[in-house]
Amino acid sequence: MDQESYKVIEESLIREVAAILSMDQGSVGPEVPLHEMGLDSLGFVELLVIIENKFKIKLMESGLTKNDFRTIRSLSSKIGAMK
């Protein structure tokens, strides 16, 4: 997958996390840990549903780990590698 595709995934995740947290997209940093931005367990579940629907990934079969969900950048890299 090329660098542009990773960027598209990252920007999509930034939009979604911003919506979940009711924040401006510019306030969502790709390297800031999600829990530091205020993503709680309910928000995390929302994000999981979005990932399954938007990226057509079956989470139970994906191999995603807790560490993959540390930041938007780590998550977008993992999702991009699965495409």
C-alpha cells in the first residue's frame, strides 16, 4: 500500500475520532494516545464499529492488538497493512 493510501486512512480516522469526541479535527493529533484525547470505553466501542463498517475488517479475525490502538497513526498503519 502506498503512502497516500495510509494518509487517507489516517485522515478518515481523525475525522471519526473527532466526531466521537466532539472535537475539531485540527485538535486530533495522529501521534497523541487515544486515551489522552479522552476516548473512553464507549468511544472505543464506537470506533471499533466504525472500523468494521468503513474498512470492512472483521475485528475478531484481524489480529489487531491493544498496541495497534495506541494512536491514530499506529491504527492507520495496521489497517493499511491489512488492505
